[in-house]
Amino acid sequence: MFIDSHCHLFYDDFKNDLPEVISRANSSGVKYFIVPATNHETARQAIELAEQYPSIFVSVGFHPLDLSEFSTDRLALIEKMILHPKVIAIGEIGIDYFYDRSPQEYQKEIFSLQIELAIRTDLPIIVHTRDSVHDAVEIAVRYAKSYPEWRNKGKRGVFHCFTGDKAQAKTLFDSNFLISFPGPVTFKKSTMPDLIKEIGIENIMVETDSPYLTPVPFRGKRNEPSYIPLIAQKIADTLNISIEEVGRITTANAKKLFNLPI
């Protein structure tokens, strides 16, 4: 069994065939889905999906590329949504310097505010980074060290689509964070397999980031959760273990991180 730990199933890319997408995923062994919102409106949409599909769980928060939607009133809406039983994390939050749609200091401020929300509500975080791994790791680890009662209750979050190095990964592991890998792990020139060889599988999860980052051999087409086994097989081949072992460990990590009732 697999869990797609990061897929945006509320996007219009899936509006015409979501039942079929979920059915194909189930046939591929992908039984559960974590759907991270990007703002208050997509959080509402994600919760609606979770109410319709028992296999969907939701994370709520403001993506760094959606900070034009952010306000303290809307953050208060997010905090109310946390009461919903299918909401299992704060995210997708983080920092993005690649597009740089908001000032860097403002991004770090809102990232910090949302980590503080996670601490208040005792939830893990789902972190986005692009050209910002150093700053995002520094902030998240600083909070983990400052709030040991939050850090020590279990795994405290995941840096999704991780692009950092071994030292940064170890720093995250030491502070009770996980990392996850999507479709680019299958790309010919990807350095992700080299990192996986160095860090092993104990602290990682698998994700699609659907509808983005489609793995080989479907690169260039819409991504979907049924492609998780392609990612898992690449990790298995990299570590010379079975795909079943990858499924067992990554699923256990997702269940533990998100405290899933499955």
C-alpha cells in the first residue's frame, strides 16, 4: 500500500475525471491521499473533497505563491478549519525565492506565523521550498528547538519535493522532520537518487505533487497519484530493496506524521 503524501486534487486539472483518477490510484496500490491547500479558498475545496472521499485527508494554509490572498482574518478562517476531523496538518506553507512574488522578509514572516499556528494546534507542517531551502530549514528547526513540547510529540513536518543536501536533510531529521520525493527522482539528470543513497529510506515519504512533476515515462503529461509506484520503484532500485519495502516504510512514515486514523 502507498500513500500519496502530496497531491492537489482540487485543481481544475481533475474536475472532469477525479473518480477515475482515484480509481486508477487504488488499482496501483495508492489507497490514501494528502491534499494540501494553497489558500483559504482551496482549503475549503479540499475539505469538500475529503467529505466526499474517505481516502482523502487535508492540510490547510497559505502557499508562499498565494500570499496575495493572505490576511489575518483569512488566517483566522484557516484556524477554524483545523477543527474539521479530516484536517491533519498545516500546509502548504513555506518560502519561494524562484518566483519571488512577495518580499522575502514577508514570506519568512508568514511562514513563521503559520508554524506558530501549527504549534498552537499541535499539528505537523507541510513545507514548500524553491531556491529557499537554507532559510526554510533554519526557521523550521529554530521553532522545533524553541518548542520541544511540540517537537518531541512525534514527527513535526515534511519538506516536500526536497532539493537540499545531505547535511540539510540530517538537520531536519534531527529535529523530527521528514522529507519527500516526487516524480523528478525518475529524471535522467536528477541528483535525488544520489541523495537517497546517502540518507536511506527511514525518514522519507513519496508524493506526486499532482498535477505537476510527472515522472518518467509520462513526463510532460498531467501527473496523478496512480504514478506513485513509478517513484517508489526508482527509490527501490536506488537502494537495492523491494518496492514493497518502500511502500511499507513510506506509508508508515505518513501514517505517523499525520496521525492518520487508518
